[in-house]
Amino acid sequence: LSSQHSAADKGLKDYYKDYFPVGVAVGPQSLQGEEAALIKAQFNSVTPENAMKMGPIHPEENRYFWRDADAIVSFAQANQLRVRGHNLLWHEQTPKWLFKDAQGKQVSKEVLLKRLHDHIFTVVKRYKGKIYAWDVVNEAIADNPQEFLRNSEWLQICGPEFIAKAFEYAHEADPDAVLFYNDYNTERPEKRERVYKLLKQLVDAKVPIHAVGLQGHWSLQEPTEPELRAAIERYASLGLKVQITELDVSIYPWEKERRAKRPGESDAYTPELEQKQAEQYRMFFRVFRDYRKVLTGVTFWNVSDRYSWLDTYPVAGRKNYPLLFDQQLKPKKAFQAVVSF
Ligand code: XIL
């Protein structure tokens, strides 16, 4: 049997059935055809890539747009996939109306918290029993190491209290849902300590938070194995579960501030890069298996190298190859590395 044949017979979810569910970010366009077949064969969990974010799902104060989110939840139910909800509060992809009153003036803290409450109640209750976990607050820690919380409109209008409130509303709306704080670069020691500080404040204040999502937008350079282990152990020491919620391994180093493709820059996916990436994935999954008691899920951010959000982020005009399946949807070296143990 060729490795591709055996890979098709046995999916990631089967290799990892004694460890954790393996998920993937999806949009309504991936629920048909060969991509849908790959999702069903490989994964047992899905996260809507964009469809449940506040901007897309709640575009006007008195209007929700359910079509895409409903389609993903129906697909999941029909195919025995669990669903992670993503997300209830973020500083990006928020609707224009949210922070403004009818005159275009910034709303008060009371009005904003009421809107947050109504949004969370409506969305979480609609999918109660169908969505087992929610990313309640996404990326609230600042990028600048000198700052603690991100200086978003949420912080400007409400002060730090919006974080605890979001968790309380979500818990009230669905007491059975597993509630996450979700963020990126959570393995970098300085950011790790700021995330830890926030989580500890919430846990100490008895806020209903159950888990932390490490997004896992990683690269060939980072995180190192000791950094990854230290992060999982640090967060788990608070009694929280951990998931890797948005895993991809970029072939480019992390450069968030980059705005343009450099002239003449190569985006060739060489055999050396593919091999290096496979070794990086092998290390990550070895660590994940070691922490099966606290690590309750690993989700990839997109299905295959045919399409990745990293094709246009942080700059457009260069292709990325960050996933386990290639543009023909065939398993890559990195797939073999992840399932050989
Ligand atoms: C990304 C989506 O993949 C893109 O399609 C969209 O344009 C922007 O958002 N962190 C998150 C995710 O929590 O919601 C982001 O998803 C990627 C970074």
C-alpha cells in the first residue's frame, strides 16, 4: 500500500483517537465536494473560520446573519463533528454599529455591555447543545510588551471589566459550554507571562473560564520545544485545560508588521523547506501527545495548502504552504511526520 492510500483509509482523528479531537477551520465553501470529503475523512471537530465572528453574524444592531454559521453547524451535526464556536468578543471583525449610537457618538460602558450581553445570549443560546466550546475573548493582550491589555475600543469604553463580563454572559447563556480565552504568540516568554497574569486574575476572581486556546500560528523558527512545553505547563498550573486552536506552520518567519512583499522575494516551497516543516510538525505533535491530560484538542487553521489565510496575511502576493495537505489535497511529508509514532 502506498502511504497515500493508507492515509486515506485512516484519518488524523483515527491516529489521535486516544489523545484528543483533531479539528479544522472551515467556511461554507468547504462543505461540498472533495474538501468536504477530506474534512469528513480526517477530522472530528470544526471551527467556523469567520462565520460566527460578530461582524459577519451580527452586521446591524437588529439583524443577525445566520446562514453560514447554521450551514456549518448542520454539516457538523450530520457528520458527527464537534464544533468550537469562534468567537464572541474580539477587536477585529466587529460590526460598525457596535461602538456608536444613532448620532455616531461613542456609546457608554452601560450601553456597550448591554449590547455585548444581548449578542452573547442570542448567539450562544441559538447553538446551545450543538457547540461544545466557545472562544469567549480573543486576543485581549497588547502586542507591545510594555502594555498589558490591548488598547481596543472595548478597553477604552469599558475598562478591563469587559473580559469577565463576556465570560459571565456566556456561562449564563450555556452553563455546559467550555469557555476559552484565545490568543497568539502565547509561547513567547514575555507574552506568556502577560497572558498568565490575565488568566490568573480571572481564575482568582472566580470568573467562569475553563480553558486557554493557544492559536498556534507558528513557523519553522518558533516556538522552540522548551518554549512550547513551558507555556502548556504554565497555563495548566492554573487548573485550565489547553487547546491548540488555529494551528499552521508558516514557511516564513513571523513578521506581523510587514505591509508589502519584497521585490524579487521568492515564495518557492523547496524540498528543504518541506522537510524542515515536517520535522517542526513532528516535534509539535510529540509534545501534544505528552500533554494529553490537559490538551483537549488540536485544530488546524484551514484544510489544505490550496487555501490558507496566510496567503494574504500579513502581506498579499506570496503563497504560503502551512498545512498537512497539499494543493491537490494529498497528505504532505508533514502529515506522515504527525501520524508516525
Ligand atoms: C482570520 C481568517 O482566517 C481570515 O479569513 C480573516 O480574513 C481574518 O481572520 N486569529 C484569529 C482568527 O483568531 O479568527 C483569524 O482568522 C486568524 C488570526
